[in-house]
Amino acid sequence: MADIPELTEDAFQAEVLEAQLPVVVDFGAEWCHPCKQLDPVVEELAKDWSGKVKFLKLDADTNVDTTMRYQVFGLPTLILFKDGEPRERLTGYQPKHRIVHHFGPYLDLEG
């Protein structure tokens, strides 16, 4: 499985907004049970999309400014950023096929 790096507000600009690849930011919290349920799904997608999409975790409790800036009001929330802009989001536990269905149209997954 992929090991998803932790993201901080200080690194958000460089790691997400200026990234060359699309980025999926996984907003979660240590206490969030649905977040823990989603972790293996996100890890599997990170492995499947390796080299095409960057995956990062953001702790909503310790990165409040970024969480509020992107209006994340429920956890977990996955936001797909492409070219520095949020393109799609899903909130709550989601099965893999639903994430692929919503995020796939924004990604170049061929080849």
C-alpha cells in the first residue's frame, strides 16, 4: 500500500496549488472513524494512480485555516486539485468506484 504523506498549511501552496500533477487532498482527523475507513481506499487509489496523481493527507484539526478556506465542513472530505484549483470534492466515506467516477474525468489515467 502507498504511504500517504501528511500535509501542513505551510506547505499547501507548494505541494498542492503549484503541483504539476493533479493532487487529491484527504481532509481528515485522528478521531474520525469514517476517515480511518476511507484510508485503505485512498491508499489503493494512490497506488493505482501512482505517477499520475499526488495524494496528501491534511489534519483538519491542526490545519484549520486551510480547512475553512476550502469550506470543509464534514470529514472525511477528498478534494481534487488540478492546475491549482479545486475541481471536485466528495465528503464522507466513499467506495473506490465512486471516487474513480467523480475524479476520473479530470485525470489523464490512460497509458
